[in-house]
Amino acid sequence: MHDPRHLLDPATDAVRRLSRRSYSLDTDRLGSLVSSRSQAIQATDAARAEAKRLAAAVQAAGRAGEPTAELADQARAIKIRIQELEAELDQHETALQELLLEIPNLPEDRCPDGNSDEFATEVRREGTPPVFDFDPLDHVDLGERLGILDFAAATKLSGPRFAVLKGAGAALERALASFFLALHTRRHGYVEHSVPSLVSRKTMTGTGQLPKFEQDLFKTSVGDRELFLIPTAEVPLTNLYSGEALRESDLPIALTAHTPCFRSEAGSYGRDTRGLIRMHEFSKVELVRICRPEDSSKELEIMVGHAEACLRELGLAYRVVALAAGDIGFAAQFTYDLEVWIPSQSRYREISSVSDCSTFQARRAGIRYTDSTGKRGFAATLNGSGLPIGRTLVAILEQYQQHDGSIRVPEALVPFTGFRKILPDGATE
């Protein structure tokens, strides 16, 4: 969320910056709502001051033995007027908040132009994509031949875009989560959390999933209680500090969690419906950092390095790209994507997005910090995948496949799996 005064300040250049992400800022409407709210505040404050004056006048008249009936009538009338003005103020405040909740974050000028992943700018490549002396299979064929992936069973249980992993597949899934958490907590300094997978509407609104993206969320209700299944652990992790004032000396805060994630993928229209790339339910290790706004760019580079470490340790070929202004997430001002090489597609595919949200989410969630002088301000929040389990499994199966149909296990995972290879019959050694 933005400070409306910031958006209306010509120096912010908000109209131009938002147009880069195909959002047309209606400054006339915004200015009118701000003005109406300001006028309502002034009228309400004036009425409250008048009520206070009348109350004092009634008391003074009473002490002096003078008639108070007329003053009392005026006091009752002004009390009713205050109630009316407060109701009007609430209406103006609600209208302004509803508009502000729909306005995305301002992209940084360093974001490339464009509105899709085709316009992303490559920053660097790491590792060499494997070269095979046979035709490599995709992860679906590999997993089903090995007997470690069962999409038919998942469809029987839940419908399309779910998966059942079994045997060595389930072991790899568990090992990846343990490996990522160990890496981030022991080497990178994140504090591991176990958080709810069901959260409130207020919590979803705090990080920007609501109200704009409700169609992409799964939700449930019991009686009059409404809850949403989280699309990422970013939601509960960031909102752990909603409504709080942190101490500057405690920043940056680094949080991580391994959770299931749920996404309806509304509007995907059949893209990546085969396999583990685009699922309704998947698991992921998420990274969140909270810092001073002036430190967010530096913290973004640190977080990207932490996500990259996962891929380097696993020996997976990948690249880093800067997303175009029209392709970054609603709450982000700048985003790096990590894209891992997928041999069956002969291309790099997104495996992690790492975003700097500056103070956008903190304003929505009320996350402040107090500096050494006692001054309060909104903190900056950052988030990124470190990493999703399913897409990492896809990359391992495809990049580490062997001519005989077996799969080598990355050396870094062996302490977590207890085996180095998945044999063609699904057994391990």
C-alpha cells in the first residue's frame, strides 16, 4: 500500500512508473478521495471541538446557577452531528483504502521494459547444462518409469494438478526440504518457523494477495469463520510482525519455513499441466527478510545469493534474470528470477523469485520500526523461494538422468537421502 500523498507528489512520477506495469493511476479520483477525507476530518474535528466547548459551557452555567437547557440542547445536537460526520468520514476512509489496496507497488526504474518473461534481462549464468549422448526424458516419464511419481493416483484422489510421490521420490522430497532448511539456518542465519497453512483475510491482505488475487486462492469456512490456504509461507512469515514496532537494532530479521502451498492457478489456461511444474498443491522452503528501507537493495542481493547457494550445492545449471517492470509481482518493486535448466525443454525455467517489496507490504500490515532516536517508520520486506521442492525435483531428475534410466543423486543430498542413486527399477543404492 502507498501513502496517497506520495502517489500525488509529482516528484514521485507515479503515473509514469505505474504505466510501465500497465496500471493507469487515476490521479483525479485519488486526489478527490484524499480531499474528501481531509475535509471530513476537519469537519469532524471542528464538531468535536464544539462539543467540548458546549460541555464546558453547560458545566459553567450550572455552577453559576444560570439556565442550561438551551446549551444542553445544542450539546445533544452536536453529538448527533458528530455521529453523522464520523459515519461520513468512515465512508471516505473506506473508499480511499479500497482504491489504495488495488494499486500495485511502483517498479524501480532499473526494471527492464516489458510485460512478460520474454523481456527479462539476463544477469548471469552458473553451471553448464548437461550434454547427453541419448535423448533425455522429461521428469514425468522418468518418474513414472522409476515408479516414484504417480499422477494417476493423485488424479483419483484429488483431480488434475496434484501428485503422489512414493519410495525414493518421497525420500527425495523430504531430503530436499531438510537440506534447504539446514543450509539456510546453519549457514545463512535464518530462524526456522513452523507456521499455519490457513490464515485470515486480514493476513492475506497484509502481504498483497487480497483483494486483487482472490480468484487464485483456495479458501474454506466453518460457520462464520473464513480462512485461506496460503499460496506461500511469505504470507504467515511476514505477518508475524503485523501491527508491531520493531527495534532498529533487531534488523535485519531473517525467517524461513517449509510449508505446503496452494494455488488455484486461475487463468493459466493449460500451461504446464503435465508434471510438477504448475501444481495446485506443492511444498516450498520460503525466505523472508525485514530490514530498514535504505538497506532493502543490499538485502535483496544477499537473499538472491542464498537462493543461488541451493542450486550451486546441488550442481544444477541455472541463470539469474531481472524481471521486466510489467512482469513483477503486485507487491514488488524489483524482482530477480532464478531459472534452472530443464533438459527436456531445452530452456531455463523459473525456480525462484526473489523480490524487494520496500515498505509496500509493511504499510498494509502495519510493520514499523523505531530507530535509535525514537523515530518510527515503516520497515522494508523481502521474500524469495529457497527453494520449491517440486521444481527442484524436476531439475534433479532431468539433469542427473543416466543412459540406463537411473538417476544420480547430487552429492549434497546424500547425507539426507541415505542413497546415491535411484536404479531403473526404483530401488536405491
